[in-house]
Amino acid sequence: MSEAVLSSDTKAPPPKKKSGMRVRVQKLGTGLSNMVMPNIGAFIAWGLITALFIETGWLTGIFGSLDNPGSWVAHIGGWGDYEGGGVVAPMITYLLPIIIGYTGGRMVHGNRGAVVGAIATMGVVAGAEVPMFMGAMIMGPLGGWLMKQLDKIWEGKVRPGFEMLVDNFSAGILGLLLATLGFFTVGPLVQAFTDAAGNTVDFLVNHDLLPFTSVFIEPAKILFLNNAINHGVLTPLGTAQAAETGKSILFLLEANPGPGLGILLAFSVFGKGFAKASAPGAAIIQFFGGIHEIYFPYVLAKPKLIAAAILGGMTGVFINVMFGSGLRAPAAPGSIIAVYAQTPGDSFVGVTLAVFGAAAVSFLVSSVLLKADRSNEEADLFAATAEMESLKGKKSSVAATLTGGADRGPITDIVFACDAGMGSSAMGASVLRKKIKKAGYHDVTVVNQAISNLTDTHDLIVTHRDLTERAKQSTPSAIHVSVDDFMSSPRYDEIVEMLAQTNPDGESAAPAVEPRSASPAASAAPAASATTTVEEKTAGGSVLALESIVLHGAATNADSAITEAGQLLVAAGAVDVPYVDAMHEREKSVSTFMGNGLAIPHGTNEAKDAIRRTGISFVRYDRPVDWNGKEAEFVVGIAGAGKDHLALLNQIAHVFLDADEVTRLRAAQTREEVAQILTASSE
């Protein structure tokens, strides 16, 4: 099932505290999904190649390859005179597990983790006789994590000129050890588990018990535990089974769109109010788009409908067992289109009957339950949508289809909040403000401020994902949007799309108004006229002094880069020494990496007493430093005593959104040239 999401929450009461076990399972599922989903294209490619070129493939009959085992079709498929060769077997044996291991390592420790994760995965691939997807999901992240720990040991301790030597040999030696461990230990253990799980599936199939798996799978989908089941167990087992038999029923246990379709059709006929009106559109999105999560709020609104989902799922599995049908590869997303794309020729009848049989049963059961309970579905649906997003921990991009923006008015007050309210939030607000203004929403104000100063009076709050829970405590009624990348987050475009739903008259909105601050501590948007002030202050050395610009930084990691930027602020007389410690403390709570190669470390809100006056430092690195797995080429240290640094931050944001300006900054030869680029008006 696909999970296109907007990382935000609806305007609803604070979510209930999740149970620890379910949160851990969700995190596991998310991790597994993040390794598999980016590589689904490779699985689909393997499925299509299998469908075309194996001995029973589509092209075999067309070109008469059965009578010519030396044909080009047999050559690619790896059968006949080419037994053991071809493309099909190497893809499932080597390519698919290795790219999963590579992705898992990259998630933990960037490119270095990815390389070690791939090497470690090769060990388990060679040490087992079944496709090592589970082994890859273990060894990839393990390799990335161990590489990260090793890098921390000698971080900042390697003599200049030896960094590349140490980096390469440490990765190679660790890869050697993990590949060996995987070959002799992890590979055989995972194969034993796979064999046991396969025997369990065979037992369920042989004893006609496989349909009962829906008793666990369908409720798990509603609770967003499906990733742990689907990507952790069903996809690896199904792929191994498909490699042997050409198809697997396991790919259909969770992906069948029939149960959800039946529930939504029942609401279309027997629901009432907004639930009835929205159900037909939701059914189209669910069935053809494969976004199963869109029917979850309907079930949460009427929990008894879980019985319809279970019985529908059991019906679909039962029909597939009766007809011996299955898919060649995972259907992702769980759309009828994706399902048919992976259906072999001898399974079309069974798969079709399973989908529509499941839909029919869930429709009938849902209809009976809905007719017996005539309470207010419309009110329940809005609450259930919020509950769904609370369970998921994120807002679904399709949630607006259910709520239609009917539960709120226009969004006019947006606050970008961070811990101190002066660095990352100021720059993020600048980027978002520009996008919103360009889209024509001149009546929407975007300001930045510290989380501690938030009040529950705002329409939308934007924070780093690590700070969102804190922001919710003081602003529970606002929409909350979480971001990872302050400079170029895709969430900004999604906010603009949200405004298109809530503020339909944006393009014809009134001229820009002076942004209002929600509290005395809120930082207002810098006006265009502030450019002159910035240039004057920079020339005078009060904000960005030339002595605070370094063209060739000496730091080799994030910690030393923060110290280097902080010491420049101390030398300029902008801050006292304790402020540098507060910059490190700030980094421990939330990363100050902004994106586009830029980091802007600054102190915590509590450290403002250590600021003598506003100051900014700039350091450029010939070799980017590792900033929690991301590369920072430019580091801007910030100490903001008031609002006089905001105009400069606004211009810096514009610079780093322009690839040509970043190129100029990278090529600058003098401090004066850097200052000119950073302070030139971008309006």
C-alpha cells in the first residue's frame, strides 16, 4: 500500500499517547518500508522481465521458444540451453537484496553507510540459497550504524592529508568483517527463518488456513502496522516463492483493494451526510490510486466495520487459494492497475474474482452494519480522520478528500517556530514566505518565533520534525507541519497546495499587508527596505564583519565546525564564550542543517544572556563536513540579540535558493566578495 503523506496534523485535539509497543512496531515497519519502497521500481522491473522471458512467459509462446531452447528469449530468461544464466536469477539473487542493503546503510550514515551496507549484504547473499531480502534488511542498517560509530571514534583526530586513506580503509575493513559475519552467521540464520516461515505458509495453504491471516492483517492496516508485516515478511517470502514457482499468493494478502472498496461503496449507498458524499471519490482514489489509507477513517468512525474488512479479506484470500492465483512481484501501490500489471496469465480469473469477491462481501457486511446504526457519520468522520493521522503520526495527503477543508476557514497566520526563534526558523520562514507570496496569497502572514513563545492562536505551525511534539503542546488546535530540510523542503509546496484548498481566492487576494506578530517575542517578516540597513550594518561590521568571514575552514566535522563558527562570533565581540557551548547544546536537540549545503548553528533560547550584540559569522569549507549524514559546505554562525539580523538571513536564504549564487559564493576569492554576494538584494 502506498503512503504518500504530508507530515502534518489536522486541527484537532492533541493525539492520544501511543502505546510503546505499537510505536516500536510502527517504527520498525517504517524502517523496513523506507528500505523497500524506494526500490519498488526494481521489483517491478524484475517482475516484468520474469513475465516476459521465463519458460512460461508471455514471449515464450509468441516466439515459439519452447521448441528452440537456444533462442534469445531463453537466453535472457536463463532456461533451456542457458540454464543458470540470463537476467532473471541474478536480479533476484544479487541486485534486489544489494540495493535494499545499500538503501538501509544510506538511511543510517549516508554514502559511507550505503557502501558498507552493500558489502555486508553481499556476504549474506553468498551465504544462503534463497533471496536474502531479510538479510539485507539486517545487514544494510547494521553496516551503516557500525560505520557511523567507527567514524565517531577518530572524528577530528586524523592528521590532515590522511583523511581519505583512513576513510577508505576503515570502510573496506569493516565491510570485510561484516561480509564474513553475514556469510557464516546471518545468512544461514535468515535462511533457517525463511525456511521455517515458508513451511508455516505451506502448512496454512495445505490446511486451508491461509484466509485466517486476514484476522491479523486487516486490523493491522487500520493501525498502520502493515509495513512491518508486508515489507518485513510477506514481500521477502513472496519474492522467494515467486522465484521458484513464478508467482506468490503472499503478494495479495495485504494489497487486495477489494475490502476497502466494498466499505466505501457501502458508505456511498447507506451512509449519510458528508461521509456519504465523500465516499465515492475516496473509492476511486483507493481502488485505482492504491491509497488504501483513505478508507481507514471510515472504519475508525464505525469500528464495527473492521468485521467487514476482515471478512472481505478472508474471502479474497480464499478465492486466490481455490484458484491457485498469485502475483509475480509486489503490487505497489495496492491499486487494481498495479495488481493486474503483476498478474501472470493463468491467474487473471482468480485475481479478478478475489478482488471483486472481497469487495462484494465487505460491501454486504458494511451495508448491514450501517443500516443497523444510523448515528451521525459526518461528525464521526472528521474525528476519525484526526484519529487516523494520530495513529499514523503524520497527515495523509488524501485527508483533505475526507475533510474537504470544511472544518476550518482560510489559513492566514503561519508561524515558523524553532527552539531559539532566530536562526533556522527565520530562514525557513523567509523561504516559505517567498513561495506563498509568489503563489498570490498576499493576505497570508509568515513569521518566525521561539517555541516557548507560541500561543494557541495560530492557523498553521511549521517546525523541525524533532520539535513538532513540543509545538503541539502549546498550539493543539493548529495545523502542524514537520520539515527536515529548511531550505528546499517539499513540505513548503504542500503548504501552498493546502492554501489552494483553504484560501481559494489567493490569486486575487488583497495586496500584501504588514505581518503581525502573535506575541511580543514573535519575529516579524523583514521588509524589502531592510536590504539597505543590512548593507550599511555589514559595512560597519556590526552584523557580518569581514573578520568573521573565513574562506577555507579548518574543521573536519560538525562539532568542530560549530566551534569554529562560534569562536568567530566570540572574536568579533558579539557573544561570550558560554554561547559557543549553547550552540553545541542546540545541535544536540535539533539539527541546524538547512539543506543545499548550508548549516546555521546558533545557541539555545536560554543562552541569549550570553549575546552582547547581533553578529553573524561565515565559514566556507573546501571539503564539505559531515553534518549528521549530510554534507555542509557553508556554515553560518548566528547570534541574534534582536531583529536586526533577520534581513541578512532573509537575503542569505535567497542566495542559497539560487544555484548560480551558490556557485558564485563557492568561487569567491576574497572576504569582500563573499560579503557582497550575501548582502546584495535578491528582490
